[in-house]
Amino acid sequence: MTPRRVLFLLGAGIIIVAFAIWLSSRRHLERATSAGDLVLPGLENTLNSVTEARLTKGDQTHTTLKKGASDWVVAERDYPADSGKVRKFLLDLGALNVVEEKTRNPANYPQLGVEDTTSPKATGTRVAVVTPAKVYEIIVGKPSSAKSGFVRVPSNEQALLAAPSLSVDADPKHWLDQTLLDIPQDRMKAVEEKPSEGPAFTASREKKEQTDFTVSNIPKGRELTSPVAADSMAGGLGGLTLDDVRKAGGAGDTKVSHALFRTFDGLEVDIAGRKDGSHDLISITAHSTAKETADEAQKLTTRFQGWEFEIPSYKYDTLFTSLDSLLKPVEKPKKEDKAEKPAKGKTGKSTDTKGNKKGDADTTAK
């Protein structure tokens, strides 16, 4: 091998090594995307310092989750968030790891749902997690399976398949703490129904051992559909949840129903309900007539005062049951059979047994 050829090969080798180093450094600057690498390195160790999380879609639907002194708040509603759900979401983001690289071509992003969310047609959700030192951002696209989904860091062209699969929703109401009340039926002594339309009535029992509730004000001649007809109404405060929330104090509505729930231990919960289009809304007021439930009533008042809650329609109908719905339908009177009319001749005159007209028979006799 001639010295010239050796120099040529040496130069070529140096160029190849330099190119490899440059390519490696460029990949490092963008992001290391080997399988198992964290998609958002550094976030996992700073989760306790996160102060805010923002979720935004292309159609401008957005949620801002802010960490308060003791819990998380949905800023768009100024109402407590489901802190367990928020915590799980942040933990999943911190643990998000690369399964494999996908496309770097922006034209293919929509197939994965990782295109920029500046477009109203974008299907992905942009997430920004704020810490004192850094803001971590990611676009969460379509799921690939129950365990993984497509994502992209906005500053990087590389789309990724990553795990675990993230559950994101930019609608504020889906991040609310949905728990309202969970007062079991076995505590209930009476429910006083005062509907906006129709008669008022009470479902009550004297002792806890009495399994079924007695209904007052039943019209004469009517009866309950069954002995347990009012039981579901008395259990209406068990597992009561919200769909959405708004500040109270809107335009007055004269069509307001009330259901006053009284427990054996002195707690009184007044549920006021009204309909606003397709929304079933309630407000909650609590009182106590006994020392043992005074604290409970005060906590409920502090929590619910000034708020109006949208609840599922089936729950609304249970809370504000009408008296008529508890009673058997009114039976319609049977129509009496009409008496058979005597046969008539063509002239309308009655005939004798021989078929002669009575008038003619009289003439013949004469």
C-alpha cells in the first residue's frame, strides 16, 4: 500500500468519525430517543415542585390545573380538582418512556395526532407542566393500545410511541372533584318533597328498623305502586356526584323544587333544584338540630355555599320524585254495554209477533 493510499484512507476515516460524532451530538441536543429513555427527562424528580399544568387543544378548549396550599384547583371553575386524577397524570408523564421512534415528517403527524395544536383541526392535546426551574411541554396524540400512545415534544421533529398511555382531556369539567354527598339511606328518617308543580308530600319512617317509607298525602282511592316505592327517593343522597359546577346567583327561577332530607341523628339537607335547558342544577344547604351533627352540617355549608351543581338527569329525577310517579295509574272506568233497542219496521213503528204493524192490526180487528 502506497503512502498516498494510506493517507487517503486515514483522511476518510477521520471524516467518518467526525460525522458520527456530529450526528451523535445533534441527536443528543434534540433528545435521546433510545427505547426505554424518558420522554421528559428531569420531570420525574421534580413532580413535587410542579405548580401548574395546562392542557390545550386546537379548538381552544383548555384546562388549567393549579396547585393550591393543600390541593389542586381547576382554574376555569375555581373549584377543587380531583387531586388523585391530577397526581396520577403527573406521575404517568414523569414515567413516560420511549417504546420506539416514529415519523419525523410533519405531513404524517396528523395520522398520529401529534401535529401542532395551533390548528383548529389538530386532534392532539398540548400539555405544559410548570416547575420553578423549567416548563416541560409535550403533545399527546392518539392512543396506539391500552398501554401506549403517540407523543411528540414540540421542540423536536421526532414523533414517538411511548408508554404508559396517557389519558388527557382539555375539558375543565372532567378534572373536577365530582364527589358531592354520600349519605346512606339507613340514616334517613324523612324526605319532604315540595315540587315546583304538583302536590307536596312526605316519605318517612318512625324507626330505623322500619325498612319501607310511609308516604303522606295520597289521594283517596289511590295507592303506592309497591311498599318500597319511596325507598329509592330516600336514598337519593347516596353516591351523589356532579357533572359540572357554576357560581350561584344567576337569574331567579320561580320553578324551583325542594327536597328536605332529615336524618335520625339531626342532620337536615335541603336540596333545591331547577332546570336550565338540558342542564339539571341543584344547590345544597345543610343544618343540624342535634349536637352530634353540628360539625358535619357546618362542613357541608362551607363546602357548598355559593355553588350550583349540574348532576346526572336520572339522579335529579330521583331527588325530585313526584307523588304521582309513586302511585298506581288511575284506572279508566269501563264503558257500560248499551241495551239492545227493539226491532223496528221500515216506518219505524214497532211490530207484533206476526210482523204486522200494530196500527194495522187494530184496524183489522175493528
